[in-house]
Amino acid sequence: MTGGIMAVDLSRRGYRVQRWAARGALTATALAVATPLVYGGLRGLLLLVCGIAGLGLSAAAVWWTLTLRGPLRWGAALIAVCVPAGLVALFAATLFWALVVSLALWGLAVWSGRFALRGTGSERAATRERRLPPPRRPVLIMNPRSGGGKVGRFRLREKAERMGARVVLLEPGKQHDVTELARAAVADGADLLGAAGGDGTQALVAAVAAEHDIPFLVISAGTRNHFALDLGLDRGNPAACLDALTDGVELRVDLGFAGGQPFVNNASFGAYAAIVQSPTYRDDKIGTSLDMLPDLLSGQQGPRLVARAGDTTLTAPQAVLVSNNPYRTGDPFGLGRRERLDSAVLGVLGVRLEGAVGAAALLLNPDPSGLTILTASEVVIEANRPEIEAGVDGEAMVLPAPVRCRIAPGALRVRVPRKRPGVTKAPPRMDWRRLRKLAATVGRTAAPSRLHRPYSAPDAPPEPPRPDAPHEGLGPGEPTAPAGPRSAHQ
């Protein structure tokens, strides 16, 4: 009985700490806003207005930089650089110490708020790991050109062969059908497929592994290795990924498809997809982008897209990104990363900006109309052309319209090393509404109701009801219903 009471007391104490942390976060936020205004007085208020206007002007200047050409573009670029720099210098000269204190208070507010929001029911269980015997006939497909030659630099082929794997090395300068190579390996008896290359190669081999329900091994030998990052693998040392052959665990993750093309990360449509089609893009990414963006963003070039995701329709977006599981959006340090790979939904991000005003609203408005973020089990991309340019896991391709993007939940068995860096857990999103509710709770209402029931021993007989006690569920003075006979199964 003592242990039960202690558990309840500890839980109540934990909720009390969370409640006060929420109050501290709200207090620190109020002080962070008030400090520059009180310190600077009317001047501080005017500087705040100038800062907001400057941010809007900077966003508009970035838009002009992307959509104009010639001297006007260079003038807009100068504004985009000089205005923020001038604002920083102005604030530092007039409100330096107030800003230092304000930033410290903001940091305290974020830390305290996230501490308060931990354990409030928003966390999900970690992806389940399964311990299975090592594969007997693993086959690994390696691209020696990926990642600037990581296959050779880390001697991946030699290590894999020492561990009993058969390696299929793609010859540089020769066209290979990676899908057919993977299927041939399965037909020859492979019980695991792996890929050392970019995410595009990973997706093709992964689709074959999912098709035959055999494990897939990711070797982080590409350039960015986004899929490996979200699996918690070591991107700096791709040779460590091979440890999964002898000491590994298995995860079940989702696999995305754009039409018939598999993707492990995302499929993009619109401006970026059109740019990567250019033959000059790989050699001059910035120059090609600046040359094509004015026509793409103004709608003079490229297809007119319509994206349908559930009940939401995006008309004429400049860009649509469909991802295999949603990317983080509430954490600026976690942008471009996915918290999970097994949520069985696609992430959808659509952008539609109407001129410089729309660009400014995207920066200043906390809920801009030009930015759409949602999740869906299926997304359909339509166009006013028979074909749509797409970038699927970074690979440029043209797909027949409409393109149906879907997700195959748990379709891919991924074998990863048992000892690996792991996925960095995202901090709780700063939900100010929840913080206010948590800070306002008092006493027993701050903890779950299950903690309020007194502990009773399993063998203790029930306490007999008092004759004068009102029947449960009825108000005082209301007649109690007769108990009546109880059946054996009640």
C-alpha cells in the first residue's frame, strides 16, 4: 500500500512541477516582450514597428530577387541584404542590453515551456525493433560514384565481402537498371538487399525488397543521406552501417510511391522539379535556378498544377512537396527531418505566393494563406499538360498526369545496426494554448484522474455503503433507484 501511495505522490509532484514550469514559461514570455518596450519607451515601440516593416520589406526584396532580371534583381538583392543588417545595427546601438535580456528570457521561456509540455500525452512510442537472425545470402548494390566516391574511400566493398555479402558494383559511365539488378539478386536466392548510393538508388532497391518482403539494408554512401539520417544511422561513417549484417535489428517503415515510382524521402512538383530537369543544373545550380525562377514563379513557364489531398485542394501552387511521412515544421533546428517513418501518412507542403505581398505575409503571418502544411494518405497532382515534371528523391523525371502519390504503410523491412547514433527526439512543439491551460490548472485537476483514486489492496473487501449516502450519479435530494437483483455476469 505504501508503494501505491508513493507512486501517486510522485506523479502529483511531477504534475505540480510541470504546472509551475508552464507558469514560468508564460511569465518569461511576457517579460521578454515587455523588457525592450519598457527600456526603450516610445523609442522602443517605434523600433519594434520599424523592425516588423523591415522584415516585410526584406521578404519582398527576396521575392523580387527571384522574379526579376538585370539591374532590378541586383537592386532587390542589395535591399534584401542591407535592410536586415541595418535593423540589427540599429537595435544593437539603441537597445543592446534590453535585447540581450529579452533573448535570454525567450530562451528561458522556450526551455521551460518544452519542459512543461513533456509527458502531456503528445509523445508517441518509439518504432518497434525486432531481433532476427542475420541474413545468409545478402546482396548489396553499390554505386562507386555516389557521395564523391565513398564506396572506395571507406572500402565498403571489401568490408561487405569479408562479412559474407555479395556485392554488385555499378560500373561508372554505364547505364544500369538498378531495379532489374535487385530482382535478379532475389531470383538468385538473396534474403537481404542493400544499397550504397544516393536516396534515388536506395528507393529503387527498397521497392524490390518490399515487393518480396525481405529486409533492406541502407548504407549511407550518398551525398546527403536523408533517409539514413531519419533512420538514425551514422552518416559520417557508412562502413558502420554494414554492422547490421551481423548485429542488427529490424524496423518496419513506410514506403511512398509517386505513380509507379517509389520514394523513401519525397517527391516534388512545380518550380524545383522543373529546375532539376535542366541539363545545366548539376554543373551550375545557382545560375540555372536564377535563370529559370522568374518565369516559373510568375506562371509564364511550367504546368499549372492542382494538388488534391483529402478534402483540401491547392490550386496553382508554385511548388508541392509530398513526403514519405511528414517533416518537422515546429522546430527550426529540425527542419528537413522526420520524427517517424511509420505513421502511415504522407506529408504535404504546398507554396503559392502572389507577388511580393504574399512573400512578406509568409514571413510575418504566423498562419500564412500561401503556405499549406497537412497530412494525407493519398495526394493527386493534376496539370494542364499530359506529363508532369517531378523530382523523386532528387532524381529528375517526367511522369504521366495525373500523378497519384500514395503510401504503403509498413511495407519496408529495414535492417539497421543494433548500435547506432539513433534519431534525435524532437522537443515538444511550443503549444501556447496548452501551456495556458496547464498553467491555469490547480490542485487535483492538474494530474490524470487515475492518480486521484485511493489505493486499495486487491483482496480488501468493499466498504459497505452508508444508509444516508446518496446513490452515485444522482444529486442530493433525488430518489435513489432500487438496486434490484444482479445477474451472475454483471
